[in-house]
Amino acid sequence: MGVTLSNQDGVLTAALTGDIDHHTARELRLAIDEAIERDKPGLLLLDFQGVDFMDSSGTVSYTHLTL
């Protein structure tokens, strides 16, 4: 599990990799939340291309996001 964050022209991109499950979802959510708070993007792009597996914990962890 990992996340690479980049912010360009008001678009925060979170490139996710590995498995997202109940063991890793909280850590990913916190990293993305911190970047949103710091960068104040107008748009959040979640890139799941590198994700091998995601359970319902991973899905639910992104439903709270508000920009």
C-alpha cells in the first residue's frame, strides 16, 4: 500500500498502489486528508491504476472527502 500525492494547477492527484483494506485504509485517508488541508485543491483525482485489491474498508474511507 502506498500513495504518491502531487498538486498541480489546483488538482490534487493521489496515485494509490498495493492493497487497500482495513489494515491500510486509515493511513491512506490521513495522508490524503493532510494534503487536502495543506493544499486546498479545487479537485481531487484518485488514481487507482496501481491498486491490486480493495475491500469495503477502502471504499468507505473515501466517502467522507469534501473539498
